[in-house]
Amino acid sequence: MKIYFIGQKGIPAIYGGVERHVEELSTRLAKEGHEVFVYCRDHYTPENLNNYKGVNLIHLPTIKTKHLDAIVHTLLASLDVLKRDVDIIHYHAIGPSSLLWIPRLLKRKAKIVSTFHSDDRKHQKWGILARLCLGLGAYISVKWPHKTIAVSKYQSDVHGKEFNGELDYIPNGVPAVEKVGSNLITKNWGLEANDYIVAVSRLIKHKGLHYLIRAYQMLKTDKKLVIVGDANYTDDYFKHLKFLAGDNKNIIFTGNQSGQTLAELYSNAYLFVQPSEAEGLSIALLEAMSYGKAVLVSDIEPNREAVSDIGMTFRTKSISDLSQKLNYLLNHPEIVEVMGSELRERVALEYNWENVTRKTIALYKSILEKPEKIDLAIQTKTV
């Protein structure tokens, strides 16, 4: 199969759950013998990199601003793909999916797939107009492709009912990993094994890091709080987080990290915390589980689905409950150890990339073998 990915910033992933998803899936598809092409933004993927682990990289320009970056690049990719020899065009995220109607109408022999990663309408960085556009993208993502994938069972159910459509559940995955030592993180930030709590996230308001900092400030502990990630057109929020941290030297902002450094940050953490208000299915959470880390997460449905009845949850947006749960886990290392071990087993069973790839290939084949039946002209439901 000739498979084209549209919507991601590019690969290899530097940051972003969608980018990590696309990297893991596309490279495995290429390894299976398929011809895979990933559209990349010039500011994200080095322009001289044209192939990554068997995946062909197509570089297109964009306008690097908060509102235009994704949509301009997606428009150019949606037009470029029209001239390509293609079997599957796979869009990622509801914003980019708002333009999948272009190849759906003009490249009728190709089959269109969309992955509904998260409900970006809930992300607080967007204004009213942007949220209306994302609402249209969510509707198109469900109603117009030949198949729509949801990365969580919760999304499949909720958005299927919302738009009277069908979403196939295929989760995010994580590769099998081994824990590593603390060489780089000791050198860079003085961090040692089990002496810190970690959160890995873009510095965006709906990720809830302001709750975590305030809850941490209420504790009496020698363990540090390490926040891994960068702002994403949200510099004011980053300044607010720094203000909340104040002069507390035990609150460390590392910036975005990847590769060996990120592996060390996961491996040596005492506890992983995710205080987000909205998620699709967090790859950062799954990665923490894969390293055998105990987790404390907000009780939104996608988080509860990921950790089942093994991980610990707190009431979303509740600083007091978060602080109390943190204090409990800090005082019960035996629970932390058992929880981490059980979560590692869960992620290996439920969120295995090999299974995700196999299910995705089966979905592609099912629509390639199915004759066209949908008349798009009759899909006039208002979002």
C-alpha cells in the first residue's frame, strides 16, 4: 500500500503526542513493506532529512503562527497529495481533518482515514472562532472519511453519539523500553533516582500544570518537582507557571526533552503526575507506565481508561485533593512500587505498538476492498 500521512508537524518526533504516534506507526508500516510518506513542516523536521527509518519525508512550507501553522501546511499537503499515486490518505487530529474533503472529493480512488486524537475544542488556548472551526473539523473527521479511528474507547463512544457516526477504536501505543541510569539528568539538573516527581507535557493551560505546582507547594517533602516540556504559542502561561513556582529551587523546568535525556527522566522518577483537564489518550502517560512508574492522574475519562483500577486518580482541578494524594504516595513507597509494576504489565498488554500497527493495516485493507457507497452530497447536518 502507498500511505500518506497529513496533519502532523513531522518526524522524528521532537515533541507532541500526534508526532510520536505518527512516527511509531509510519516506521512500523514501512518495516512491513508498505510505501509510507509523511508530510513535514520545515520548522520542525530538518529540510535535509528526506527519509527516516524507511519513511519518505515530504517537506512543505507553512506560516509559523498559532492559528496558521497547522491549517496552511495541511492545505498545501491536501493539494499536493492530489498529484500522487496513493492508496490511503491518513489525516491526524480534528483541525487538519477539516480539509480532508479536498482529496475525498478530488481523489476519489484514494481511501481517506482520520484519527481523532483529542477533542481540541476543549483546549483553552483557542478562542471562539478557532473552536467553531475545530467543531467543523470534528464533524468532518467523523462523517466524511471512509474510516475514523478513535484512540480511546471513551472518544469512540462520545463522538460517535455526538455526530451520529462510527469510530473504530485503535489506541495509542508505546514501545517496550528498559530503564536507564541518571547520568545526563544528574549532570544537567542534579537529579538522582527516586528523588523527584515528574510531569511531561506541553506547557498549555488545559494540561493543568498550575494545579500541580500549587498542590506541590503545599507539601513538606525533599523530593523535587520536575516539569518537562515547552510552551506552544503559550508564553504567557509559561510565565504564569514560573510565577507560581517563585523562588522554589526544587521546582525545575527542563524545557522539551527527547531521546536519552527523556528516557532518564522517566526511568528515575519516583512518581509521574498528569493533572490535565482534557486528553485524548496521553502518550506521555503511557510512556510513564511503560517505564514502570506509578502514576497520579486527573479523573477525566481518558486517563481513567488508561490506568484502569491500578493507577491513582484525583478530582480534576482540585488542588487540595491532588496535594493529599501526592502526600499519600510520597509516604507509601511500597504502594508506588507495586503500582508501577502492575501498570508496566498493563501497558505491554493493552497498548502495544505491534498490535496497533496490525489493527491499522487491517482497517486500511478493509476499506480498500470495500466499494464506494457514501454519497457525500447528502451529508448536510449542521455541527
